[in-house]
Amino acid sequence: MSLYTPGFDTRAVHAGQAPDPLTGAVVPPIYQTSTFIQDDVNVLRAGHEYSRGSNPTRGGFEEQLCALEGGFKAYAFASGIAAEDALLRSVLRPGDHVVIGSDSYGGTNRLLRDVWGPWGITHTAVPAGDLDAVRAAIRRDATAVLWVETPSNPHLGIADLAGWAQVAHEAGCLFFVDNTFASPALQRPLEWGADAVVHSTTKYIGGHSDVLGGAVVVSDVEFLGKPLADAVAFAQFAAGAVAGPQDCFLAARGLKTLGLRVRQHSANALEVARFLEAKALAGDGVAEVFYPGLESHPDHRLAARQMSGGFGGVVSLRLAGGEAAARRFVTATELFGLSVSLGGVESLICLPTEMTHGPLRGTPREISADLVRLSVGIEDVADLIADLERALDVVAAEALGARVEVVRPGVGAAVPAVRVQAPEAEAVEADTVAAPPAEARRESLPAPLAAVRAAVPALKFGGMHDGGRPPFGGRPSRAVGRVERGPATWSGARR
Ligand SMILES: Cc1ncc(COP(=O)(O)O)c(C=O)c1O
């Protein structure tokens, strides 16, 4: 037996993805079938009976993902939330209690509160960075599961995986980690002591925003004297929220390039975060940036220890102008499409409190209305930064009462130009910025805004960092802000 373990990218391409033995097809076929002919009663040809129980395309994807997470077994589901539901269903009984990191996906909270709550499951949310709070929240007679996301959604908080695992196991609890944001390319929680990992494979694993899916990967831990794997396999089969063959094919194809993509997502996100942090430090429209790759992130060192190869593609920020500025910002970008979800090759932007984290509204954990989440894609980072800078300019100019027009320079130019007119009668008509080369865009776009700043000396641009409230606390009464969008003639048209 060889002692050699192939590297991550090699496993991503080959594990569970051997060529079709019948035809030699390099890509294993999609077994789009519900059932399988038997040679005699209960004599199966290749172990498959019915696709809810097993299907070769699903099995190939499960093996591939399992090899990347370093797990014992993996199970694929129809969505990330179906995977979470199946994992909880495998182990929880009425009366049980769950401790969950407080910064976590809104749908996970809805699942615990509104689906599992009526079945007698209670939960307590704790700050994921505070292990004493985690320990204190455990109820000796009831807590069965500790659950955390790291990096978390949407504040990019970091939980100490080894610490959580130790607290869980000392109390006889199972420890589950949602690894959607990092993906196994950057972090493998089973190596830090987790008992199971869940994924929304809709995100980085699928990677192209063209498939919904979820997965559970378990260690070889035992639960009530039997492998946890058996309990999850039973929930998958008996409750039946399985991933279909076509979806598994797409997820498996995505997984083959996961390492490459996530490295690019991470590199781009770090540059975007640095750009936004510079804006925050200059008091220029941004109040705060959340990204574990920034040295200023409170848990940067912990993130660097338990993640490798990057810090992921999600960056969040708070707009200095509050809710009004955040709402305007998310509609002012062009390359960043306004949409929920993340992890696809294209960049997306969203307002979590209204979109992804709606279930937390009206609770103490409601997400602040000035928070914007970016899913940074793999486009040229200069174009992404130019897009964000232009959108910040639009927000700032409109807050000053300026009239803003977005001018599309035509096919082939990635980022449209902004024409800004000062609010005073003595108008400052800035020239349309013709689409410059990508590397020059960042420098050239603020020019029209500078004209507005010069024309309105009474109003100063400023952020939280210069002590006072910024000038854009709400829409100015005489705002005539307007962004015109021309016909979608270029490939990056707003989705
Ligand atoms: C961290 C996290 N976990 C789970 C989910 C649920 O996944 P799905 O939408 O595939 O059901 C999401 C969805 O956004 C998520 O962001």
C-alpha cells in the first residue's frame, strides 16, 4: 500500500471521478435514473437499487468532497439548508438543546427557531469568540450539539475551532461546523476536532451560481453507540432530501477547480478589503471593514493559524452614511450584482438585514442596516475596485445633492463612467470619463466627485473616524440624484 497522499488539487480532480470503465469517458457520466435493474430479487448489479438510497453520480461527488474535507463519509443534499436539517435530524430528540455561534446564516437560525423549535428543540446563541460564554451556555442535561460558522456570515467573525471542539467534547456534546465560507480549500474543521462539517455547495463548491446543493461530511465519531455516519445516511435515505444526479455533476465539476478559484477569490477579496480599509481610515464613505485577512481584524492571527491559502472571498463593510448610504451603494455598483448568495465566479453585493438575514429582524441579533456584504468574484480586481469606488462616489455625490449620471461608454469597456453635476446653480460639469485602461480607472474616476467637493465647500466628506457624524445620515431633501442605466450592451449587465 502506498503511503503517499496526493495533494488537495490532485484529490479535487481525481477522487471519486475516475473515467467511465465502460466507455473510457474522461468525465464520469450523469446517471440520470431513478431506479436500477436487478439481476434477481435483491441482487443488485453495482450496489445501486433506487436513487434516493444511492446513485453513482452522487456517490462520486460524495467521495470527492469527503477526500477534500478529510472525512469518513460525505452525504449530498438538495440544498445547504436540507443538509443542515438532515444533520440535526440525525442526532436531536425533543427536549434537546443546541448552542450556536450568534453570527450565523439567517436561514440556520430560522431552521432552529421555526422548524425545530415547535418540535421541542431549544437553542442559545453565544458570541463565537467567547469560549467561556460557550461553556456557560451548555446545559448539562440537554445540550446535544454545538454549532458554529467560521468565518461567519455576515460579520466574518472567526471561531477557535480547536477551542470549541474541546468545550463540546468535555461536555459530551457533538460539534458541527458550517464550512461554507472557507470551503475545504482553506479550512478543514475535522482536522481541528469537529465531528461533522456542513456545506451549502451552492456557494464555493459549485462555484458558478448554477446549482443548489448541500453536503454533510462526518468524522468516524460514534453517536449513541453507532457511527454518526450511519445516522446521517439514514436521514438522507429515510427523509429523502437528496441531491439529484445533474446537481451532483455540476457540484463535482465545480469542486475540481475549487482550489484555483478560492485562491483567486481570496486574493481579490484581500485587495478589495485593503482598498475599503483605506477609505475607512481616510473617512471617505466607509465606516468599518470586516475581513479576517486584514491585520486589523481582531482575530487575524487565529484565522491565519486555522486557515491556509487565503481568507475567503466575502468582505463586509459598514457605510459611513448609515442605512440610506448602504441602500444606495448596493444599487450603484455595476460589476457587483445586487443579489443574495455568494461564492460564484461573479461578484455580488447585498444588504444582509433585508436579504440574507431577514429572519433575524426584530430580534436582538438583527443585522445593522448600514452593513453591506460583498461576495468578491474572480474578475480583474482593478475593475472590481473601480466599480466600488465609483459606487461610493455616487453615494457621496448624491448625499451632497448632486445630480449623478452613469454614462455607458459602450461595448468593451467594463466600468461605466460617472458624470456628476454639483447642486449649486454654478454647475460644475465634469467631463465624461472615457473608459480608461483597467489600471488607470481607480485614479481617474474620482475626478468628477472632486469637482463636487470643490463646489460645495460647506459640506465636508467625512466618516466615523474623524469624530463627527458623516454628512449623509439620510437622503438630502433636495437630492436630485439619479442614475441612468443605458441598454445592457456589455457582458457585465446588471443581473
Ligand atoms: C453559511 C451558509 N450556510 C448555509 C446556507 C444555506 O444554503 P442553501 O442556500 O444552499 O440552502 C447558506 C446560504 O446562503 C449560507 O450562507
